[in-house]
Amino acid sequence: MAYQDTGINEAGAVSSGGSKRDVSNADMLATMRSRLTMAISAYSDSREDELDDLRFRAASPDNQWQWPADVLATRGSVQGQTINARPCLTINKLPQHVLQVTNDQRQNRPSGKVIPADDKADVEVAEIFNGIVRHIEYISDADVAYDTACDNQVTFGEGYFRILTEYRDDNSFEQDLRIGRIRDSFSVYMDPTIQDPCGSDAEWCFINQEITKAEYEREFPDAATLSSLAYGVGDGQLNAWINQDTVRIAEYFYIKHETKKLNQYHGGIAAMAGSPEAKQAEMMGLKPIKTRDVDVRQVKWCKTNGFEVLEERDWAGKYIPVIRVIGNEFEIDGRMYVSGLVRNAKDAQRMYNYWVSQEAEMLALAPKAPFIGYGGQFEGYEAQWKTANINNWPYLEVNPDVTDGQGGPLPLPARSQPPMASSGLLQAKAGAADDIKSSTGQYDSSLGATSNERSGRAILAREKQSDTGTYHYVDNLARAIRYATRQLVDLIPKIYDTQRIARIIGIDGDTDQAMIDPMQPMPVKKIQNEQGIVIKKIYNPNVGKYDVAVTTGPSYMTKRQESLDAMSQLLQGNPQLWAVAGDLFIKHMDWPGAQEMAARFAKTIDPKLLSDSDDPALQAANQQMQAMAQEMEQMHQMLQNVSQSMEAQTLKVKEFEAEVKAYEAETKRISAVQAGMSEEQIQDIAMGVVAAALESRGMMNQMPDMREDSMPMEMMQQDQMLPPDMILSGTEQMPPQGMPQ
């Protein structure tokens, strides 16, 4: 059951700094209440004017917010009678001038770009940061938050948006970042002592809101339905129209300061005293060579009803996640004043309304122009002439018998000159319209009206002059988005603190995924397959420092259309470019089938023009081709070696065949003379043959597949030249007894 209280006990607790359930936060709550009171006082004077600016911009003929109350009292009804009431017209020209700035911002949205800031940072990780930031903006509908802040900034001088964290879903502990919209800028009270226009140096900030008691009891069942938070100018008091059935609460951001000592050790190692890094350095025997005091900032957040803390936690980032978008800012006599585009145009708009109302009144009260004629001309036709201003008579008759005294008929009746507006009145109205333009810095050319300029260059130059007069609004929004992106860069490594797959969005809107591992030592880890192709990249956003630059310009789709127009002009003047970049021209078209046609057209282009030296697949293919070329060179060398070996073997075979032929010839010659020789001569010849055979045996051992045992036996036994016991076989034989050694 929800806690119920009449408020008597809790009201007493307010003065003591906290309820009985929250005594430990008494000092913090007392400081919080004093800061809110100070902020309301500091902003009160400026916000009175800002609220009037907002009403003035939103004025219509129904609410008459552009007419001062005292003027309306003199021109309205008198004692309930409207017979003497004077017109109070509202021709509101200011929304057109405001939208001229805000819609230009929508067409040229500022965007933050993450860039490496030290030697440890990596360009690829910076692109991952950019992709994650674009994904956060997409899922948050951040354009709504930016547009609302810009509209408030241009209208009355200040707008706000914020950064939030929320769990990915109900079944996960992983958190995602969001960019939130703050519709009511008057509900934000930021530290008035800030110097940075975006509030990066703010020490505290409030976001007030009112919720229904039913919602309050559901979210905080143990809290008292009582609030001690004060109201400021324009700070939405919902209880005025829902019968006070609300409870006022506030989100309170504040920075807690703590002084710590920073030690520097040999080797460039720096660590806070007492940290694990410092303890590890001391265990290694390192002693600090330098020491200094450091102010460590911790952002705290709590939700409170003024005297009781409903929720509290530490914020992960080092900045208060509320971003301020400022218009015109002035500090006068110690008080801060802000304004927008409407402030200086209010009197000119009032004068325009007054002169338009005066013109309408003059023409409405003037009598209708009568017909003028001589007496007697209308006799007998009085009924027709009296209703001539009402009925559309086909003709009107007069009596012609009235003469001018000399017998001639009098002229026909004619209508007198109708009442005309004063030329001075028309000039005053035109002057008031010009004053509105000059006070807003926007003239006819920027509002779409025709002027003396005829060339496109002259028209663009005149529009640029008008844009220059209001450029500081877009520039201040760009600063705010840069500051918000810096906060996201600071928060992403702290929120994405576990291994996970992060969704990223490219500048062209294509979605992809990136693997995050905050534990790996390098910023980018590339995993390659056996062919050397990178198949996966793992990123660590914690390594290195990154900063943010901001760019302002047309959206990607606008640039895409502009590039299409530019390429169209180039191809019309140089048709030969179709063979070089025709696929890109078709790719930028938006009609169905354009991408398929571009892919087919690309096949007709020289592959050398389409190659990308940085493509990993192409690099791997080139490496494979180089390896194959080396293998082919090795095979060619082996073939040359084999060829040379075969030529040498062939030469040896031919030499052996020549020796065999010589041996056969010698054998035949011996057979021819054998009959006339003695036994001793035959033995001498046989011994010479054996000696020659022994010499040739060494040569045969060097020939492949040819050994002594493969020699034809016929060669050794031809014509019974040698005895069988002297025939050489696989082993070397000694000569028989009695033969010479």
C-alpha cells in the first residue's frame, strides 16, 4: 500500500534537511534546495522576457497575444457592448522568419566527427565511434531532440537536450545510450555561473517535472506524496489544469569533488595513489619521482521531491549529461539575459498589426459611395435607385426632361469617388513590414520574393547575406552537438564495457556490426585466414584518446542529389566518361532497378579502373598469383636441370655404344687371325681384352640401369674367344693359376 501522509510531519522535516527515512542525505538536500532557489532567482528576469517571446511567436487571431493588455482594454468592448469595439487584427509574420532559420538547420544538420587525438588512437576505431554515434542518434530519434532545442533557441534564446542510458531489453544487463528531448526549456535550471555556452563547466543542473499521483505512487510506493520544490517562471505547473493531482519532482545532477595524489614513476608510468596500478609499481620496487594533487570529479545523479531522495546513482561520464543550446547571451549587472530571433522584432510586428487594423477600420467605417444626380431625374424610379447598392438591376432609368436652363439635358447620375486608404497609412504599414525583416536579418530574397537579381550567382549571394545574419544560431547548435558527441565518446567505452556486438551505421545509412572487446591491448585486432585475408576485426575503444570535430552541411541524401546533378552535367558535356564512371551515375539514381543496372553496367568497364589496391581480397589474390609465379619458376628450373641431366646421360650412352662397336670390331679381327696364331699369342691377346673390360667396368657403374651383370654374355663368349671361367659376372674374378698378374 502506498505511503499516505497529510504533509504535516514531512513539512517539518523539510526545515531539518530531510525526512526520517533520509537523514543521511540532509546536507546534500539542503544544498540542493539552496541551489534551486538561487537558479530560479538568477533566471527569473530573463525568463519573463523569454516566456513573452514564446507567447508572441505562438500568437494567433484567437489569442491576441501580440496585443498589449492595456491597448486591448481601450479597443475592446465597453461594458459588454461591442458596438464601439475597434478591430485588433493579428497578422503574425514571425513564424516565417523563425522557420527560415530552423528549417535551414534541418536541411544542413550539424554532425560530430570523431578523430584520433594521440599516437595510440586508431583511425579505424574512430570510424567505429562515428558509426556507433550515428546508431545512437538513429535509435533515439535524435533529430527530434535537436530540432526542439533549435526551435526554442531561435524563438526565445535557450534550448536543451540530454543523454540517457537504458537497458537494451528487459532480459539483458547490457545498456545503450540515448539522446533525449527536453520539450520545456523552462524546466531546466543549470548552474548560472557557467562560462561555456554549452554548459560543459556546470557544477549542477536540475530538470523539474510534474507527474500524476498515480504514477508517483507506482514508481515510488514508499515515498511521501509531498514536494517542497519551488516553481520558476514558465516552469510548467500542470496542477493548474488537472485539479492539483500531481507531485513535483526533480532530477538533480551535481559533481562531487575529491582530491587525490597522482604519482609518476620511471618509464612514464602515472597512477593514482592507492590504485592497483600504483600498488603494482610499488611491488616492482618503483618509487614516485613526481607527485601532484588532482581534483577528481564524480558526477552524481538523484531524483528527489525536495526533501527525500527517491533514487540515486553515479553517472558514468565526466560531464553533466544536459546540453545547452544558446541563442543570444548577455550578462548585465551580474545577471544573465538570453534572447532569440523574436525579441527585437516584437515592436515591428505590433506596429504592423496596428496599421493593418487601422486600415481595416478606416475602410469599414467609411460610407459607401452614393450616386449623385439632379433633382427630378429619379422621379418615378425611386425604388430602383434606392436599392441599386443591394439589387443587381439590369438597367436604371432617369428622367431626361430636366434641362440645364438652356434647353440641354443634364448629365446622367454618377457614383462619387469611393473612400481610399491614406497614403501615409500604407507607407507606415510597408515600413513596419520592412522593420520586421531588418530586425530578423532576413530580407525578400531569403524569403522567396523576387528582387532585382537575375543571375543564379547574384541570387545565391543575396541569400548568403541573409544566412550570415542568422548563422550564429546554427553555429551555436553545432557547438552543442560537438559537446554532446564528446560526451558520447567519453561514455561509449564505459557503457560498452563487455565483449559485445555493436551496431554501427555508415554515413550513407548502411548498417553493419562491429565486435567490441575492451580487454584486448591493441585498438584493432585483425584475424586472418590461411590465405591472409582479413575475416574479422575486433576493436577496443578504450585504447587511445579521441576528440570530436563538427561539420555543418547538407544531409547525405541532399549531397547525393547534388552529386547526381553534377555528374549529369559532366556526362552531357563529356559522353566518353560513360566508359569510366557510368556505373556511379546510375548508382545515384533512385528509381527501382537502378542498383541492378549499375552492377551490370560496371561489368562493361575496364577492370583496372574498378580495382582497389586496398581491397584485402585483391591483395590476397595478388599474393596467390605471386606465389604461383614463383612455383612455376621453380618448376621451370627443375625441368631445365632434368633436361641437362638427360642430355649428359644420352652422351654417355653414345660413348659406350661407340666403345662396344670398337670392341666388336676388334673381336672380329681377332677371330679372323685366330687360325694362324699360336697358343701363347692367343693368351696375350685374351689378357689384353680382359684388362680393357676391367677398365670399362668403372664406366658402366656410372650409367643408370646398366651394370656389368647386364652386359650381353654373347659379347664375352663370341666365337669361343675366352674360356668360360674367365667370363666377368656381378663380382670381380681373379685370373686362373699360371696366368700373368
